[in-house]
Amino acid sequence: MEATILAAVAAFIGALIALLVYHLAIVRPALRRVRADLTTHDELLGGSAAPGTARLSSVEQLSQALAAQVEGFERRASELERLSGTDVSRVGFVRYDAFDDTGSELSYALALLNREGDGVVVSSIYSRSDTRTFGKAVEKFKPLVNASGEELSAITKARGVKEER
């Protein structure tokens, strides 16, 4: 019986030695290669001392912050688009001599319109004895009351259309 126990112990020690040899010859070099691969992976992700998962987490947080910022910019842009529909972005100005006895084109018509052509045309007629100023509403590039040729020219200039002379 002692011989069988001794044989079992010898077999167990032989198995442990075989496992040690296997570990030193196969497993340890494989673990070294895996560790080198992980180091290379971390270096490719950013090259810092922080592990790759920490860097990826910070990139994800930055991405979320940027998405929130873009959403804010989009809201602001849509608000500005809404406001720009009512701004005075089209201006037409015509100077002229209203009377034969005056010169220097001191009379004028000034059209102040938004993108849709809504706004006002202001006229100032200069004479030697006085100056008169008139204002007329404009909708869709058309005056709501009768307009002079100069006022119509100012509206046409504000619209951006070249006039034929």
C-alpha cells in the first residue's frame, strides 16, 4: 500500500512539474504578449498613462457635451431665423429734384422693407420754401396707397431688381 501511495505522490509531483513547465513555456509568454498588446492598444487610444477605458469614457462625456452645445446652437439659429423675417434687410434709396427750380437732388424716397417686402417708404420733398415728409405702408413690395415714381423706384431697389431706364 505504501508503494501505491508513494506512486500516487510521485505522479502528483510529476503532474505539478509538468504544469510548471507548461506554465513557464506556454502560458507565461502568452500572457507577456497579451500585456504587450494591451499596452500597444492603450498607446494607440491616446498615449497617456490613463487606461483606454478611462479615455474612452472622457471622449463619450465630451461627445455628449458637444451634442448639447450643438442643440443649443440649433435652437439659437432657429430663433434668429424667426427674428430675421421681421428685420429691415432691404433698403432702397432714390434722390431726385422734385421741382425745376431746385437742384442738388435734395428730395428723396427711402424704402425700408423686410425679406417679405413689408415695411414703409418715406419720401421727403424739398422746395425752396419748405420740406414735406410722407410715409406710406408697403406690403409684399407693393405700396398700400398711390406712390410716386420715385417711391416705386426705391421699393424696386429695395427688392433688389434692376430697373430699366
